[in-house]
Amino acid sequence: MSEFQEIANSGGKIEVLYQENDMVSIRLSGANPWPFAAIQMGVSLDGKRLEYWPLYGIDQRSPQPESPMVSAFVISDREGYFGRACPKCKSYFRTSSPREMILCPYCGCRGSNAGFTTKNQLEFINKIRESYLTALDKKQSITIDLDKIAGELPSNRPAWAYCEESQQSRFECRKCETLYDILGEYAGCPTCGKRNSLQVFEKNITDVE
């Protein structure tokens, strides 16, 4: 694959479902032939708080926020990777890991997965948050059809419909098997931190031979 090539997200549908007694739930579905994965995030209805939520439910250890929190998702790209942006060095990379804690492969910064959310993904999460508010206000369900949006001309796609971008070097961690895609060659695994120096060395020796 070419470097810095745009890769569309996995698609599918996100349905914000209005129910009686002003209850709103969310449903995520996908039926495409390529890889599909998602990271569940909790976002407050005032947009001031974002945190990682395991897919089996809300992390009850989190303090009660001032504004109610609702479920949102970051969708993987069509190769099963999630774009991430380091909150410290601002560098971009892709990883297959949906785990709660993550490490920057470049500078080693360690933090919550939510803290590595990219600007484009934040716009997407904000769209979901606004859909909750609209569903409550108009008392009707809302569907975000990502497959339909992907079929539109680029000029017609909304700003919050994000894509990811391939980088320069792909690795599979020999310790935890996480896949990641980075700029340059030398880096650490975003999940366990194991350096890839030996992998790069062995590849270079093979190329020389």
C-alpha cells in the first residue's frame, strides 16, 4: 500500500433510538466484508468530558460527571486499525488495539485510549452526542448511515465523516501481537511498549543478503 493513502472507516450504521419516557439508547451495526471494530467512548451531553468505556458497560470507577454521559463510538478503518494522535508529541499512528491504556510508539507517552482520540474522531463523536440531544428534543430516532455517506462524492460528505491514513511501516508486536502502522521504522508497541529494534535489524540484514 502507498504511504499516506486515505483509508475509509469500516462503515455500518449508528442508530440513536428514542424510547418512551425520554429514554435514548444507541445501536451499532456493520455488515461489510472488510474488518470492523469499534472503541466505545463515553461523552457528556455538554461535550466537556470524554472517557473510555469497555464494551461490556460503563466504568463504574469514574466519578459522577456534572452532565449526563452517553455512549459513542470510534470506528476502525477498513483494515481494522484505529487512528490515534499522541496528546504529548501530537504524532499520528494507527493501531489495532482497542484497549483502555495506550502508549505512543514515538515518545512513549502512556495514557487512556480516549486521550489519543484524533481531531476528526472527536468531530464524529460530537455528531453522535448531538444526535442524542436531537432525539430527545424531537422525540424520534436518528440513523447515521456511514455506508451511504462513504458512497457520496467527497465534496458532499460532512466534515465529521472521518477517514484514516496509512503511514510508512507496519509491524506486529512479537510480545502481544498488536498491529501498528507508524512513520519511519523504529518505535514501541502501542499496547505493551516492546521496541521493534530487533525486527528492523533482521529485516535490514535480510535485505542486504
